[in-house]
Amino acid sequence: MKTNRHLILAGSVLAFTLVVLELAPFPLFAGIPHGTLADIPPELTPVAYLPLVMVTDAPTPTPTPPPDPTPVAYLPLVMVTDAPTPTPTPPPDPTPVAYLPLVMVTDAPTPTPTPPPGPVGLKVYDMYGVERTYQWAVNKYGVLVEQIGGWAYHCVELRERTGPSSLDVWVYQANGLPEGGVRVEFHWPGDMAVRYTEPNGKAGFGYGPGSWIYDPAVGGPHWLVVQNPSSCDAVSRLGMLAGTVHDHLNVSYRYGMLSGQP
């Protein structure tokens, strides 16, 4: 029974194959080279060799090459290897503001210090009663006033006088009233004269031939002491101005407290 089934199946396949060959003999074997069919053994039925023909003569498929890498695959590499090295930006030039303090400091003229006005509280007057500066008296007569601090007899006035060849020294109390009986020493090189102030506070000394002032840079040969050297300002380089009618400076002292010095 099993053999009959096989025969029936084989006959059905053969009949189907003959029908196919009958209907389309040319297109089916158009691509088979000459001599290929002649080489088929005659004892093989169409059913036996059909698979052989299809398998052996089917063209070998050509493998499709992989697609070229897309630009995306190269993009990171291109960016890394071909990117130009950035050139560092140089710092900007300093602005003029950066140099301004330097210019101001280095090019600013050095201020000339203002000379001190003179001894504290000292007044200077010319022979016409016009108030002058201490420097005027120094330039004209070469006089020198050296102050001391604290309670003492301080030089408070230099007043220009012309005519008599004598020096007047005036001494005042702290309240501004004349002070009599005060010892005043009038010195010159090698000698001295001593007077005591009168009730009006005045003590006078005469100038001699050696009292002339020829060079204001040097001044005259005389100096004064009131009471004692440690209790008064020193006034020195006094004398008469050469070439004048005994032009000279009278000196006034006043007892008081001096807290500051020039």
C-alpha cells in the first residue's frame, strides 16, 4: 500500500512537470548553456534532475558591499585632526588710565616749600610804619631772631629807625605794660654793655664806628640778652646799615608763653 502511494505521488509530480514543460519550454531553459541538457543522464526522470538544474545553474549571488561609511562616521575624526589650533588672543594694550597715576607722580613738579613767615608773634615795621615781613628785615639788615619755647622774654617787634646812632630796646610784661628794672646786655666781639630798663620799659645803647653793616649776608656785630641767655630769645647780627643815616632796627621784648616755634 505504501509503494502505491509513492507511485501515485511520483506520477502526479511527473504529470505536473510535463505540463509545465509543455506550456513554457523556451523561457525555462533560455538561460541554460548549450550542452547542459545533453549532459543530463537519460535514466534520470525530469523530477530527478529538475532540482539539479536549478541548483547547479543558478547564478551565484554577488555579495553586496557594505555601504560607504557616512560622513557622520568621519565627522569627529575630521573635527579633531583638522581643527586649527586656536591662536591665543594677546591682552589688550593698557589704557591711558593705567599710566595716569604714573604720569602724575613722575611728571608733577616738586612743590617749593613755603618759607616760614618768621618767628611766632613777631611784627616787623619799616621807618614809615608800614608792616613788613621778617624776611624783609633779614634781606636788608641780616638780623637773626632765634626763639625758645615756654615762658620767657620773646622778641615781638623789629622797628626800623633812621637818624640817631643808637639802639633802643623795649621790654614789656605779659599783660602788655612796660616793665622796668629788667637787665639787658648789649654784646659785641670782646666786650659788652649792661643797662636796666626804665619805668617805661626802655634801655638805650650807643653804636660806635665798628657797628656798620656792610654785607646783609653777614649782618652787624651786636647781639642782645634780656635777664639771662636761658630766659629770652636771642637777637643777633644787629648794627647800622652802611651808606645810610644810621638806619638800624630797634627791638621789643615781651614776657609770655610760647607754645610753638617756626
